[in-house]
Amino acid sequence: MVVARREVLVQLDDDLVDRLDSLASALGTNRSELLRRGAQAVLEAEQLATADRELQIAYRRQPADPALVRSARRLAAETAPAW
């Protein structure tokens, strides 16, 4: 499947470009692919952080039932593997 792409100008310092090129070479890819992966990782991390913040807000608005928390702790203690 071919994905349409748009060329975007990004300014990077020489050290960062050198490090990206070294990593790309080691991974058998190119700088553009690394930057695409990096951009995707930033977007996914922000999406997870937003979901986490929303979950925290929801728990502050309506905390978990203490009885449910006790039951979950007991169940976790009974089913956790012995390390």
C-alpha cells in the first residue's frame, strides 16, 4: 500500500544529524524513516498521556469503591506469581 507523503523542512543541528545517520545506518534504514518513527512515537506518547490524565480526572470525580479496591488487592495477592 502506497501512502502519500509530504516533504517537510526540519532544521536540526549537525550533531543530531550525525547521530541520526549513525543510528539509521546501524538499523539498516534512513534518516527520514527514523524521523517518521520518532514523530509517531511522540504522537502515541501524547495520546497515552492524555488518556492517563483523563483517567485520573475521572477517578478524582468518582473514586473507586473501597470494597472493590480491597477485593482487587486480595485477588492480586492470591494470584500473583511467587518471585
